[in-house]
Amino acid sequence: MIVVTDGESHDGDELPGALAECEKRNITRYAIAVLGHYIRRQQDPESFIREIKYIASDPDEKYFFNVTDEAALNDIVDALGDRIFSLEGTHGYNESSFELEMSQIGFSTHLLEDGILFGTVGAYDWDGAVLKESRHGRIVPPRQAFAKEFPLELKNHAAYLGYTVSSVRLRGGRRLYVAGAPRFQHKGKVILFEMSSRGSVAISQALTGEQIGSYFGSEVCPVDVNGDGVTDVLLVAAPMFLGEQSKETGRVYVYKVGPLLLMPNGTLEAERKPQDSRFGYALAALPDLNHDGFNDVAVGAPLEDGHRGAVYLYYGARGTVLPTYKQRIEASSFRPGLSYFGRSLDGQLDLDGDALVDLAVGAQGAAVVLRSRRIVQVAMALAVTPPSISVLHKSCQRSGKEAACLSAELCFQAASRAPKRGERHFGLRYNVTLDERRPGARAAFDDASQKRTVQRRLRAAVGRRVCQSHPFHVFDTTDYLRPVSLTVKFELLDAEGAPVLDESSPTTLRKLVPFFKDCGEDNECVTDLMLQASMDIAGSRQEPYIVRRGRRKVLVDATLENKQENAYNASLALAFSTNLHFSSLALKGDAPPKVECTAPAPHARVCAVSYPVFRALAKVAFILEFEFSCSSLLNRAQVKLVAGSDSLEANETLRDNTAELFAYVRYEPDLFLSSEAALTRYEVHLGSPFPNGIGPEFQTTVKVQNLGCYPVSGLALRMALPAAGYQSRPFLSITHILANNVTCSLQNVTAATAPLHPANLAHEDRLNCSNTWCQAVTCELAPLEKGAEVSVQLLRVIHNDFFRRAKFKAVKIVSMFALVAEERSVLVLDESVHRWETVLEIIQPKRIPVSLWILIGSIVGGLLLLALIIFCLWKLGFFAHKKPQEEEEKEEQ
């Protein structure tokens, strides 16, 4: 007893009786007096110390302590601990060492044929040990018996050997004891050993954990999978193993038991979810739950789902335990508030008397009993009468129409490997579907609903065969190549005490009912399709076909012939290049077979030929019409035709089932080139109003328009502009080139021609690049979309001096404009169509001479007229009028 107080008691009269009772029960008393209250108030603590010494056992030097204040209590904790441990010990000179005094015998137990194996986790300073109690006496191994795996220098590390105990039986009858020490070097250890009647220990093998703090070895579980009395698997749990996101997911290791040693065999898999789980906190070997002849295993995970818990079931297999769980039982499926479900497990007893072992699961303040359910295997059989569908001979009428009638008999037979006890009936629900997942209905059941699916329930029993008949009929359909399918799906009804279906039992059965075919005695149709096709255009790399406006169609003439037996589901697959669009298919001849096409892809067609059967020796001719695309320009137009069917065809005859047609093409765009000049006629005067002999600046606008249906790129506008004459004397020059999204370059061309002398202008009426030096302008045009246009504005000036030196009446300056395409482009341009000229006419007015007599007569006449005017003014008194100054002087006088 430890008494800690900072003041005297108020019931001291009861103290002698209490101390007498302690002496009677041999209770050692430690007393600690805290003097802080007395020191702070400057009071005498003598009576207080006397009372505390009276409480403490004798002598006071050993059992009485006093401290000046509360904080000083920390200084005596270690000393007090050593004295308390010495009190528990039994070895006088080594009072701080323990043997079996705190062993906690029974912390874990394991039942043996000749006794009980106990785990003593507290023995030997919590290093732990084991103890065997049998009718021959008690066997207690000494501390040094486990020194091979638990060295004495690690004696104060608290390995907790005996945290769990068990045993495994090897072939030949040899038994090894198993003990776990989950705190050994913080990683955990499991030892397998033999123990003699004298307490000597022979350790056969030690298993060590892989992660610090995982508590490896806190649970072990030997499993005899096949029930032959020999242990096949040892499971070792590490429930505090840290998984993803540092969660205590836990881990269970599987060790395969060999003739001498245990071999690692992987781990058991739990739910892949980062959460605190402590998977493996409890392990239990179970009898055969699924009646497959192998015993099974249960694993508890009490912290899963927010500490609600879960239990996993694993099935045994030949010599091992399957790593994937077969069932996960959640605590949330029982009742709210259930927590730590799976902290303990046991499954060895039949609690409800149905000859099946049940599972008991421990939880926080509760125990849950899970009842095992019988497992049954259900076999299905489906028979159809008659076995095939006749298209020609109708056997009944349904809804006022002739149809082929059949009947399907469905049978179920259940079996179980579970122990027999009484009549075991169970409910079963199934549905039968005709042509499942097929959009069009070809068949229906004969009941009033006329539907493709029927659903029924029946009562089945283990060992009995139960059958049900379902008549149905097949409509008059053109699709009699593919069989009619019958699909059966079933499930067991979930009722109280009802069995569950074995996972190996299929729940779906599908049967195909074929149509009767007219294919001879062998009922196999062998056909030989022959395809021939030609295209109405032709073009090579050197001479490609030119696609022009008004000539954008391509025709393919094709013929398909069947030379042998019927071809069922005959088809013609078309694949054509992206620069073609499929327009139509036109049949030729009188009463041709029906051909219908669908479009599985933008540039593909699948055409059904005489569906469903293209009969023997039949022939069909048709014309395919395509149109060139406005969005995709390729240098090659290609069409591929492939004929096929569901009937058999020899490899030797397949070569004529395919036809590939192609032609190299180029495209002539529908472009319009035009120009507009602000000045088309100009007169050259000797007395020019323009300085330096330079005439006016004028503008020429060249416009390119895309009138076609597809975009055009890679175009260039070339201009040939007459500019200079003899001795490089200019008569026209460029001042500016204005354009958007156009890149232009200027080049003087002088070597091609001999320029014209001004004196020779009287003999020439046209100036162009053949008799003058020209300026060449090349403008790279941006891509032109459909309906787009681009303009180039050309500003030029006229040099008057060149024309003043020459004698001529009129001369025309001809500028040439042309569109060209890149050499590698798929476009081709007709130069005669995409060329334009502008004409500027230069006129020099005629000089007329004036006679000298006319000049003299004009001067004399002018003088006489002036004299006459002056005389008239004088007569009128114009020159006799007084001046304003004289009038003012007269008025003043």
C-alpha cells in the first residue's frame, strides 16, 4: 500500500484498527509526506510527520519518505519502484529480479492430449515462458532454456513469450510446441520447440517479424487442412502491421508445414482499403464449411469500419489455405452499436442441431453466433423438341399466323455433400429468355403474354429431379441463319434455414436451336463467290485524272456471282478513301436480288446481298456511285470491295472475292481571277504639271476568289509588270504593294528581252514583257476557304520623260497576272483560265503649227479694239470725273 498525503488525517481514531488489519494481512505500507503546505505557511510539521511514520511499515528508513513539495515526488519514483519490486521478489540478494512471481500463468492456453500448455508472459522479467501441466506433474522450463533465441543480455526487453501458445503435429507423430513473443526486439518472434519432462527445451525453428511494432506472433493458428491429423499450415498474425497511409491494417502470414521446417507461403488478403483494421487479431481453424473436403479458417478484424469490426472466412485447398477471402461478415449487418466484432473467434460446435458447425464471434460486451448454412450444387438440363426449326414446314398457328412450334423441357437436380438430416426442401427462382440481347423478336413463348421471357418459381429438394415444360414458337423470319438461343438463369431463394448455392455451380445455361438448312446431305453449305468490278475513271502518277467542276462523280460497275451452294448472309463490304462520299447503289437487270447497305463507319458500307440467302448460281449486277469530297483532297481515289458469307468457302476460291480499284487524281479548283485599275488611259503633255517628270500614282487591285466547294492552299499570284525601256529608262515603277495574309516579293527581270528604244514607239502599239524589261512580283497566298477571297493592291507611277522623248500616237502597256500552284500540290491550274491582263493606254496629243500672219493680224486687231473702248469711255466722261480730294476742298470753301 502506498499512502501519499500533504496533511494530517481527520479520522485518526480509526488509524490503529486499520493498521492492525494491514499487519494481519501482511500488507507492506509505504508512506510519503508532502511538506509543501506546511513550508509555505511556515507551520511546524512535526505532528504530521509523526502520523505518517506511524502509518509506514518498519523500519522508517525503508518505508517512509518526505519531500519538500509536490514536484519532488518525481525524484523518488524510481527508488520506490525498486523497493516494491524487491518486495515481490524471492531472491534476497537480487531483489530486483523476477522469476515466476508475475508470470500471469494462463494468459494463453492450449489443450494437449496429455495436459495443458500455458503461456506465462510475465515470467522472467516479462521475457515470458511456457508451462505445461499434466497428470504427470508440472513442467517449468528454466530461464536459460530459451537463451538460444532469447539471449540473457536482452532480459529486460519484455519479449512476452507465451503471449499465445499452440502446437503442430508433423508426419510420424512428432509434435512441436508453438509460442509467440510479439515484443521480441519490437518485431516479434514465434518459436517451435520440443520440451522434455525435465523442462529442457530444444528449439527447432524461429520465425521473426518484419516490421517494428507489428506484434508478430500475438496470434498463431495451426490448420489441418485435409483432416488427416497432420498440420498442413501455420498462420501467424501481426495485427498491428502498418499498411498504406500508416494504418494498422494488420497482416496474417501463411507458413506451409514441411517434414522438418516451416516455409513461407504468402499472406492472407483482406479488403484493399486503407483503414485501421487489426486484421489477424483473432484466428480460428474451422471444420469444412463448404463441404469440399478441406477445413477452413476464420480471421477477425475488430477495428474495421470505424471499430465496428468484421470477420473473414477463407477456404482450405490441397495443402494450403486460399489467400483470397470467400466471405466477409460485417458487424453493421447485425445490429447498430455492435463494436469490436471479431476480437475473438471459435468454431467447433454445432449449436442448433443441424449437423453443421457454427461460428461464435466475440465483440465489445456481446457474443454473436453465426449459423452455418448448407451448400448445394444445382445441375440444369435443357432439351428442345424438335431439335431444329423448320422454315418450310409450319407446324402450328399463333396469333392467326403460321409458325414453327417447339417445346423446351427444363430440369433441375440438387445435390449436397453436407450431412443428411431429414427432408431438405428449398425455393428456386428462374427465368428463360428467347434470343437474349437481340433487338428483333424471332420467337415467343406460347403463354398469353406472348413474351420472350418467362419467370417461374419451384420447390426443389436435394436428391430429387424437378422438370418444367415451356412451349414456344418461332415467327416467319428472314433471319434463319443464326440459331435461336434459349438462356436460363436461376437463383436460390433466401429464406430462413435455406441453403446457399455452391460457387462452382453455374447459374446460367444457354442452348442454341438451329434452323434447318437446305445444304445437301452433309447440311454444310460450301459456296464460291466471284466478284468483278471496274471504275469509270483512270489516272496514273504521270497522267492523273483531273477532277473539275461538273465532273465530280465516280461510278463503279460491279457484278457478284455465286457459283456453288447457297451462301447464307452474303455480304459485300465497301471501303473507300476519305476523298470519296458514297452516293447510291443502283441494281441492273430485271428482278434483281435485294441489296441493302448500312454504314458502320463514315467511309465504309456493308451491303447485304439477297438476305438471308444468296442462292446457288445466282448473280447480281449493280452500279456504285461516289462523289469527290469537298473537305479531303488526296492524290488517289480508292475503292475496295470484299464479298463474303457465313457459308464455307475453299481457300482456293477466295482470291476472286476481293476487288481493289484506284486512280491517281488532281483537282482543278474553281477560282476566279480579276483585276480593276483606277487608271486605264493617260495623256502625256509636254508641259507636265508633275515635277521631275513623274506622272500620277494609280492603283491596280487584283482579286482572287474561291468559288469551289473545298479549301485551296499552296497558291501563288505572279505578276509580270512592264517597267523599263532602252538603257533601263523606266516608264512605270511600283511604289507600294498592299495586301493582308499575303507575302509578296519583287524581282527585276532584265535578261530575257531586248528593251524597246523610245524612237521605235511609233512602230509599236503594245508594251509587254516581250519588248520591255519587266518587274516580276510573286505573292504567296494564304489558304482560301470555301467562298473566301483575297486582294492585292498594286500602286504604280508613270514616268513622263520616257514618253516625251518619243513620237507616237498611242501605246498600250499590258500587265499580266496569273495564278500558279505548288509543284507537289494536288491542285492543278489551267493557265488559260487563271490568267488576266490589264491595259494602260498612253496617248500623246498631235502638235498643230500656227501661221505668222495670223499672229500679226491678231495683235493688230486687239490693239484697235482697245483704242475703241478707251474712246467710248472718254466720250462718256469717265476720264473727266473729279477726284475725291478736289470735291472735299470745294465743299470746305
